Amino acid sequence: MSDFVHKTFVANFQGEWEGMGADNEVVETFALSTMKNLPDAVKEIVDFLGMQPCDKTDVVPPKKTKHILLLSGKVVGGQPVYVRARMKADAGATGVSVEITARSPSVASLRHSLLSLFESIKSFTIHLQNFIVAV
């Protein structure tokens, strides 16, 4: 996905996020069963999406079982996109549950791109699972 998005710094993520409004969002939930912990999940999501972590949310405090990652970027064509990834480590099991919400000012035209992003994440998750099984 990082081929289609580049990192963009925003000084006020919350303001940009709220400015987009819920009418301009797409939400999807994933089970990242190959992730051992929250820091691993954060690193993989940041690397895969190729977006800029905001408000130092790329650092997970020790012993936390929940975390919110905030990301900003621009898709090809210059439209800004903001992502909130709410994560929870699965108790007693390996894996992390993630709800990814993406907002953009032109969600109608970006809806296909965002849905493709979510499909890519699903494919990436399956690829990781297959890799781990092979090792």
C-alpha cells in the first residue's frame, strides 16, 4: 500500500480527523493472528501502510493491552487520508484485533482505494500467516 500513499506530517491530527467527519469514513475490522503483541502490530501496520504516525502513537507503553495508532498521509492525487487503528491484544492467545477507520475529504472517490487498502491488509495478514506456518 505504501506505493500509493506517502507520509504527511499534521500538527493537529484530532482537528483534521474531526474536520473530516464521520460521513467521510470507511471502517473495517481485522484479526491479526500472527502478531505476538501490540508493538509488533503497530510496526507492521505503519510499515505496510507507509503513513506518518501522529502524536507519538507509534510507541506502545509497556504492559498495555489496548492501543490507538494515528496515521496521516496523502494518496496518489494529493488527497489527504487519516487513519485510526484501535488495537486490542487477544487475552490468552497470540494475536491482535484491529479496527481500522480511514477518513478522507473525498471518500466517494477514494472509497474504492480505501476498500482496496483493506483488502490488501487482509491479503497481507493471510500472507504473514502462511509464512509463519511455513517457517
